[in-house]
Amino acid sequence: MNSDACTAEPLSSVSAETTRRPPWLGLSILLLAGFVTIFDLFVVNVAIPSMQAELGASLSQIGFIVAGYELAFGVLLVTGGRLGDLYGRRRLFMVGMAGFALASFLCGIAPTVEVLIGARVAQGLAAALLFPQVYASIRVNFSGDDSRRAFGFFGMTLGLAAIAGQIVGGFLVEANILDLGWRTIFLINVPIGAIAMLMARFIPETISPDRPALDWPGVALVSLGLTLLLVPLIEAPSYGWSLWSFPALAAAAILLVAFYRHQECRRKAGHQPLVDMALMRQPRFAQGGLLVLLIYSTASSFFLCFALLVQTGFGLSPFEAGSVFVPCSIAFVILSLSAPRLVARFGTPAIAAGALVYAVSFGVLIGQVWITGADLVVAHLIPALIVIGGAQAMIMTPLLNLVLGFVEEQQAGMASGVISTLQQVGAALGVAAVGILFGIGLETGSDGQAALYASAFVSAMSYNVAAAIIAAVLLLRLAVHGRQTNLAS
């Protein structure tokens, strides 16, 4: 339910007038852009069954519709931030918004599922250009109390986007405006994009005084490597393990190792790497990165599987399915406000406790679905969903702050970019993992649509339980290590 941008260093090019008079009108346009990029992460879930019915999409193709956006978004986040450094944040904002609106239009008119997947990837690429400019522009144009207020509005906007993705998305699909059905969730971005581009003149232009060269070979290596890793995994539920799957996975490993070595060569040669691998050799930061990957892999995967369960399996309408998530989302927002205070008081054990509650709440949810099967009353799942939403709030943002606290201040920008990328890549990997398990559940489940999807949901969510348990164990280890370090000092 949460997403964060890669960061940028403060810029010296901000004018004195801008410093004295923060661009609050420009902030509203930045928040609008942040809203639509996160909205499109979540809105697809309630529309997936409708897309599946109209386009005849397989389970694997559904996975590509969701994960294609997340992967493209995640892989190019750091590059999008660097382009803003080089050519200007407002300029890249406008380019990204134009690309996002165009890709959304292509999603909305897609005649086939293959075209929709391609348009979703393009939408993710545009979001990767757009989203870093939002964060960086807020950071360099606001300071002191104004900065805290601006980032408070930013966090609230992202939380509302996650809620709206479920509720507004469900309403738009069910309203079937102009007989467009699910297509309206994408087409609505076109007028929003046009308004944002017209109003972008209220965002001050800023360019970084440090203009590092872009590492395009590094971008190519990591993008191709992650693509070859994910494609066989996402295709497996519908097409099984093809002859090319294993060579593709082997090629992915080779490319990712080559990416690591290329980054090391750039660093030793005095050039700024896309990712400073020295960060990944810091044990606590590496462990924190794994935690981010695990936790964020459970979010999109859960929403996707739950939408399939309640809509395709139990016949809820898109709006009804989205409404079921309202209490979950409210719990997330409320606990997000109190989580920082709890973590400040109790430290890492508070996040570990949240992860443990997260795992238990998934277990309870799975137990309810498994025991009741075809007789499940979806409304009876709401208490477990509330706990899941609250537990997510106790983990996600505090976890990001914890992990970024493991690095020196001069490494914070690079570390933030790495963590932001891991968020989206983790989400894509989670979709791939639960897709495989959901497919197995559909093949081995009971007769009848409801029972079949209940069985598949239980199978798929076993991944989320395992990921949350591993995260809780890792967080407990970090807490014990931190306590021992404090005692030793």
C-alpha cells in the first residue's frame, strides 16, 4: 500500500524567491501526478476479472498486466531521477506525464491482451520518469516546516491513491460509463495528464549542479536481466516450464552478475554507478534490502489474488470487491499515523511485531477461506483484512526509514533509489510467485467455481505467510544485533 520515490540531492539552483515563497500551487500538481502513478498500481486489481472476461486473458497474461507496470516502474526509477538531474525536473515531469497519458490512452483502447500488456509496460516506463521528479521537486523547493508539511501531504496523497484505486476503480468499472467498462480506469488519466501538463508552469524548474553521466549499459543489463528472470516465472501458471524457460533463467543470472561487475568497474574507475555495490556489501543494508523485497512482494500479490477470489470465484461486482477493502485501507491510514511514534519508542522490535502480526493475520485469512470453501461469506473476512491493513502500516514506511538509517548521510540518495527499486521489483516478483501457486491451486482444487478459487487463493497466499514469517525473523535478528551493539558501546 505504499510506494516511495528515489531521492535526489538538494539543488543549489533554487532561486531565493522560490525559497521565500514555496510553490504551493505547484505542489498540488506534483501531488496529482504522484496520485495517478500510485492509483494505477492498485486500480488494475479490481478490474482484472473484467479484463479477463472481455479479452480472454490467461492467468499468466494477468500477471504480466500487473507485474509489467511494476517492473518497468521499478527498474527505471533511478534512471528517471538522474534524467531529472541532467535536464531539469519540470521538463522531465512534463515528458513523463505526456508519456503516462499516452500509454494510459493505449491501455484504454487496447483491442487485445497483448496490446494491453505492452501499453502497461509503457505506462510503467513513463511513471518511472514522472514519479522521481515529484519527490525531488518537493525536496528542493520546500524547506523547514514547509518541507515537513509538503511531505506530509505527499504521504497522505499516496495513501489516498491506494484507497481510491480500490473504491474509485471498482465504481468506474461497474458504472460502465459510455459502455467502456474497465477501460475507463485508464482513460480517466488522459484529461488528468492534460491538466497537469498545462499547470506544470507553476512548478519551478530545477537542475542539479552535479550532472553525472548516465550509465546506459548498466540500465540495459539490469533491465534485461530482471525481464528474463520474471517472464518465465509469470508464464509458468498457464504454459508450464517451457524448454526456453531454464536457459532464460540462466541468462538472467549471467546478466545480473555482469551488471554487478559493471557497476564495480565504474565505481573503481571514478564514475558514478547506477547502483553502488558497496551498499550491498554492508550486511545490515543488504539484509534490509531483502526485507523490503519480501514485504513489498506481498502487497500487489495479495490484492490480485483477493480480487480473483471475490469477483471471479464468488461473483462480487468490482465496486463490492473494492468496498471490502475500505476497512483495510482505513486501518492502514490510521496506523500509519501512529507507527512512527511506536517505532520511536520501542525500536525495531515494534516493526518485527508488526511483521509477526502480518503473518498471523494472513494465516487467519487463509484458514477462514480454507475451512468455509464454497460457503465463504466474503464480509466475514473484513476483521482479518483490518488487521492486515494495520500490520502493513506498522511495517512498510517504518521499515524504509530503518533501512535507510543503516547508511551514511552521503549515501542516502543512492540507498533510497535502491530501496525504491526493490519495492517495485519485489512487487513484480510477488505477483510471479503467487501466480504459480494460484495456477497450481486451480489445477488441483475442488469442483465448482467458488471452491476452486478458494483452493487457489489458499495455495497462493501460503507465499505471503512464508514471506511475512521470514521478514519477522530477520527483523528480530536486526533488533537483537542492535541491542547487542548498544550494550557493547
